[in-house]
Amino acid sequence: MTINTSTTTSGDGTTIAYDRVGDGPAVILVGGAFQHRAFDPRTGHLADLLGERFSVYHYDRRGRGGSSDTAPYAVAREIEDIAAIVAVAGGTAALFGMSSGAPLALDAVAAGLDVPCVAVYEAPFLVDGSRSVGLDYEQRLGALLADADQDGAASLFLTEAAGVPAEMVAGMHGAPMWPGFEEVAHTLVYDARIMRGTVDGRPLPVDRWAAVRIPVLVADGGASPTTMRTAADALAALLPDTRRVTLADQDHAVDPDVIAPVLAEFYADAFTARAASARSSASAGSSASAGSSASADDR
């Protein structure tokens, strides 16, 4: 499948790089921690699969891969980045949020972007009291990054935020992927900002996504830790229009060949429903206009 690579400019002048594959209604893939096009072939494969039915935009979040960065950071700037891709896509697009990209995608909807539907996979909320991220995690992460300790920042994220056992993280240091973790470790504090208020072991904030009234697919993997299940259940309970699915035998590194058909069906249903609603509104408007004209003629 042909991949068209380009860039666009966000509201604060940051360059956002993206690949576009396929033709059809637009879908934007919003990655989680560490993810960007050059380091994430799994999402690239997902883009190819969805590109059989949709125009898929796979972009590098700011500070990663081909995208630049502009200080100071704010979650609102990342929402502007998504808005810039939506504009390139024609003004409206569905979203897929992976991991910490899930709350970012929901934030974009809550901010008023023209999004007909959003799908999220394993937003790493901690809501059941079994585990929580320390209140000073973001501060400690920032201190490591201020000392240019990318290695330490990546290790802290993996052990404390992601819950990976320390001995396993120690074994990862010599793996081929570790330099890729270090390369974008400075953006981990961005994900920490996005996750604020959702990883302290308490219920999700009820007001953060109160404006999200569109269809939302909330998915998790059947082989993932219980915290992912309770997180997905909590999010689904909070939103008014959800489709809740658990993908058998899948964990956080979901197989694109497994999730792609689920996403495609959900997006197709949502785009069809929106088109039908638009036709119905247009028909009602035409009928009302005709009725007004008839009344005027009677007078």
C-alpha cells in the first residue's frame, strides 16, 4: 500500500510529521508512551490494515520521530497537534488512542474537535486501589530529565508508571529497543501530564470527559493484567455511548491483525450513522423550508 509522508504545522509552530495510507473516511492514530513511526512497526501495520477502508493518518507526537517540539509543554498543545491533522484530513476524523494516547484522544474530543467516534485500547488508568503511581512521580521524572538521565527516566517510567518488574527492566537495558526508549524519554513527562488524576488508585474524574457524547469503543486484552480490565470498565461506565470489547489472548502489545477488524467495524458503523443523521437533518430542513414557502403562498 502506498504511504504518503508529509508534515503540517500545529498552532504553536511545531512541525507534525505523519504518514497517510488508504482512501476513505479519515482515521487518526494517537500513540502512547515511546511510540512513533520509526520505532513502532506494529502501529504502521495497523495503519496499513485500516487503510484498506479508510484514510489513515499515523503521526509522530511532538518531540518524537519527525515531529519537532516547542516549549513550554501543555496538553492543550497536543490537542492542537491533533487538530492540525484533522484539518489536513478535511476537517473531521475518527480517532484511535493507544495506551496513554487514549486519554489524549478523549481530551481532543472534549475540546470540541469534529470527531464522529473514538476507539481506545488499554488506557493505563489505575482505579481499583491495587496499585498507584506515586504523587511525586512526575517531579522525579522531571528531575531525571533535567539531569539528562534518559536511561533513568525510561527505567522510572517502566517500573513505576507501567508496573514492569525492576528485574525485567534491568534485563531490557541491553536489548536493541533500549536506545529507542532513551531517544524519546524526554517526552515521558508529557504522558505523565496527560495521565494526571487517573493513576492514583481512585475513581476516574467525572468531569474530564463529560463533553464526550459520541460513540466510544473501549477495548482491552484478555491476557492483560486485571488493572487494564478495571480501567476499561471504569471508562466505559463513565461515558454515555460505549461499545465495550475484550480481545481474547491479547495483552498491551495488541496484534494489529486482531484489533483491525474490530476497529474497522466500529468506525464503519459510526461513519454510516453520522451520514444517515446528516441526510435526515437535511431532509427535515428541506421539509421545513417547503412548509414555510407554502404558508407564505397561502398568505
